[in-house]
Amino acid sequence: MTSVVSLRTLANSSSVPIVVFVDMQQEYLAKPRLPAISRIDCALDKCRKVLDHSRRIGLPVAFIRMINESAFFNRATPFVRWIEGFEPFRNEMIFERSSPSCYSSEPFTALVNQGRGGIVLAGFAGESACLSTLIDAFHRNHKVAYLCDASASHALDEMPADDVHRAVSKISGIYAEVFETDDWIEQTLPRNLGYGKNAGG
């Protein structure tokens, strides 16, 4: 697999990817509500690693959240709030949408259209928001890296959640580069990207 980002391209910031966290919202923890994901803890740990790493090396970070007028993801409920530890910093971007794909947010779409670095995707849920975003990105010729272990999916009928997510991760490879978090972090460490005391022009 090729490196997702070279920080040597900071001189041309349009080539730097945006790290996008999808629906880091309490709704996914609020058991037994329908949107809750039963085995989300490992994925959340990976998301924290991605967020810490991205902030540490200075990659742009965006949060996109679902806002609905239904009983779920409703602005009037406490479950629409950010999961603890994933509250955006003031210098980070926030987008809202009401349909599964992140591209249903016009400001998000405009942002990604104007850059060449593509996006790095983590968050929930794998079988809905993440997969639909990957497909949309593919049709727009946008580069995407999907961090499959920093994501999780719901069970579907008789198919367990883990099996659904394995299938989603395989299918995602048609539309994007699929990485595990530790591999992506290793490839984006400054020492591997020529970003440091010897990285001058």
C-alpha cells in the first residue's frame, strides 16, 4: 500500500488529507436504543488513537454528525451529543447531515471538492454512513483511506455485527484503500514522511 500522506506536501496544503470522524455521538452508546452498537469499545479505542495522532502531527480534523427530526439523532435529546473524549477542538471542523453519506452535507462536499488530498475515514456506522460515503467518494474520484478497525457496524437480521463489519471492510476495498489504524499511523509518522529537521526544500 502507498503512503496516505506526505507531510512534505505542506507547502501545497491542498494535497494533505482531512481526517474525518463520522457520528462520534452518544446515540451509538445508548443501549438498548436501536442505533447502539453492541461491541463498540475496541473501535472507539482505535478512533482515540487516530484522533490523538492526527492532532499531534497537525493533520486537519473534521467531525460530521447526523441530525434527524426522528426519535434518533434528534437535537432535542442528549444522545446527539459527542461521545466523551471526542469533543471537537475550536480549530476543528464540524459538519451536519440528515442522510447517511457525508456528502449529503453541502459544506463538507465543497471542502473535499476543493482539495486533492482526499479524506481518511473513521467512525460509525460501517454498514451505513461509512460505506455510503466511500461509494460517493469513489464516484467523485476522491481519494479515501478507510480505517476499518476504527469503525464498527450493526448486526443485520441473523448476521452478527462482527460478520457484517468484516463484510463491509472487504467491500470497502472496492471503493477505497482500507487500513488498520496502527498501519496507517505508522505510515504517517513524521520520520517516515520526510517531515523533520532534514525535510527542508
